[in-house]
Amino acid sequence: MIGGGYVGLVSGTCFAEFGTDVAIVETNPDRLAALREGRIPIYEPGLDRLVEDNVAAGRLTFGDDIAAAIKGVDAVFLAVGTPSRRGDGQADTSYVHAAVKQVARAADGYTLIVTKSTVPVGTGREIARIVRETRPDLDFDIASNPEFLREGNAIQDFMRPDRVIIGIDESRPGGATRAQDILRRLYRPLYLLETPIVFTGLETAELIKYSANSFLAMKITFINEIADLCEKVGANVTDVARSIGLDGRIGKKFLHPSPGFGGSCFPKDTRALTAIGRKAGSPVRLIETTVAVNEARMQAMAERIIAFAGGDVRGMTIGVLGLTFKPETDDMREAASITILGQLDGAGAHIRAFDPAGMETARAVLPPGVTYCGDAVAVAEGADIVVVLTEWNEFRSLSPDKLKKRMKGRRIADLRNIWDPQVMREAGFEYISLGRPEQADI
């Protein structure tokens, strides 16, 4: 497994749990040192125990020597980063290409190279070209095996997935059969669970990942716009979402109003799909609009908080509950809090914040003046307004009376709809949420 980041570490560890011997290659010295010492550099519930168990069983190892790691292996998985390229939004595949060259040079026999990284359509063919150019004598095959891991639920998603997608190059003589045989063996435990294993062509597998994430992002953006409409017409977005979600063709997931989607996948993958569409001469206008609406929404949420404060937050103290883009992760990549807190800080507010897992990663991307608190209740100390940005479960049970005793003001901006408006009003708060008619006009 080339890459010990989120995808590589989770995937490699879960393969080891299936009984496969896995060598994870990580070139970042700090991350490698942490892994070797049993410290998990990412926050993912249950991963620390799973890593410990498989290292102890001798099935999982960590190192930085690609040649040693791939000696005699059945398959090499590429799980390196593909961040958005500045300027055009396309995925930057330079790390993938560099890893492929290293693998090709070090391979000591037949090699199946599998991309786990999310890569643009056509990357598999380009990998094959790079391998042929680097090692004309090497016997190899290419496959695409995109991941569908939700942060906070990644182990379950790998061990009991909805489906496994495997793209293979059917144009290579015998390549399809060899690649299929190896990957079927690796995923044999899932066959026993009757998990759908879908074999496709390379380009199809590459497009499936972008299509799936973009559709889910579009679903989030749809319900956010419906929430705005609900506020205008006096409807309740909670009832709307529940009712349309009961339609089996739609489903209830990803129909929860929010300040906007973030994280490592949806923003990057929606931008990449729009770039793929433009390059192919077939623009995906729904996704282009989804990207634009989501970016505008984060700005609008900051403006909503300022309006709720009376139009001016200079000198005010704002308590913030939650910083990460979603609960059960420490991931701050493209989190709504970055945009919202940046605007509030720029407008002169004093910010007190707490997140159960993300405060260390938050320090690098949030304004330097943010005060980080030891717990959720401390956020309310002297606050004029308390804002909910991430729906961690522990926030749902916070006592309104405890908040009230600590706060200076009486305003709550619940941008995740975690509290009952009536309960908050009865506790003496001015309370706003998203898409629910009980909220005050602002």
C-alpha cells in the first residue's frame, strides 16, 4: 500500500484484518515514526485497536522502502494524495505518477498496480504508459479500485461496503483474467458476505467515484436550498426532508441542512468532475452549480450570524461548537468553519471554540485570535452568541440552563438543527436554525 494517509492506512489495515499480509509505505518521516510507535496520525474511531491487533499478528508493517515493500507481492495499491490543482480545479496526479515510476523501477516480477487514489478519467491508461516507458521489460497489469470510505465510519465501510468497484484493462491479453483473480482473492471475505463486486473497464471505475460523490454533494446542496425556501414560505425542512426521504427512489441520507459540505472528498471531487466535463466538451452543469451554491452558502452563513447579532459583531464574543467538516473526524479540510470564522474574525468578533477531535488541526487553518476551550460548556463563557457548526453527539445533550448561566447574551445560531426550537425558546433564548418556521426573522 503506497501511502499511509487516510485511505492507505484504513484500507491497508482492513486488508490485514481480512488475513492478508500488508506492507504500508509512508515517506513522511513524522507520520512513519508515529505509525511505528503505535500512534495513529488520523482520528478514526476503532482504527487504533485494529492497527495494534494486526501489527501484533505480523500481518501489518510500516516502512519507507518501496523496493522492500513490493518484493514478491500480489498487488501494489496506490493511495497517495490527489489534491485540487490551483486555477482549474483538476486533480493533481503528480504524486500518483511519481509513485508509479518508483514502483516500476523496483518491481522484481509480474506486478498488478491498483489505484485507490481518486484520479481523473484516463489516469489508468496514463499509468500504463508511464510503466511501459520506465520499464519496457516489466510484465504488469493496471486496475482501478476506488474507495468509498466515510470519515468516522471508514472501517465499517471497508469491511461491510455497499459495493466494491474494480476497473480492469480488458485490452491487455490475459490482463483482465490475472487482475480479476488477484482482486477476487483479496476481497474473498466480502464475497462470503454477498457484497456486490462490480467489474468494469478502467475509465468507468474512475468515473464512478466522481459521479457518486458529486451526486451526494448535489443532494446536500439541494436540501440546503430547500431549507432556505422553507424559511421564506413558513415550511419545515425537517418534515420536507423526512417525507421525500421516505421515497425509495430518493432515500433519507444526505438530506440534512448544513452550513455547506466540506472535507477531503466532496469539494475536490465536484471540482474535478466539472474539470473533466469541460475538458471532454460535455459540461456537467448541475455539478458546476452545486460547487458555486456551496461556496456561496458558507459566506451566507457568516452573514446570517452577523445579521442575527444586529448587523455588527465588533467586540462581541461568539462561542462556536464544532470545527471539523463533520463529526467523528479531526479533518478540517474545506470545513465551513474556516470560511465562517474567518469572516467573523475579520468583522471584529472574539471567538471561543471547542471541537472534540479537531482543535489541533484547526489551529493551522483558523484565525490566530481564536481561543480554544477545554469543553463545550466553556465555549459559552461570556458569549453574546453561541453557534453550532458541527453536529457532534455530545452537543445535543448540552443543558440549555448550563449555557444560559455561562453566556452574556441569549442568542443561539444552530446551523445543524441539533436542538428543539421550542425548548430553546422556553429556556429564554433567541434561537435560529435552518429551514424551520419557529426561528426568528433576521
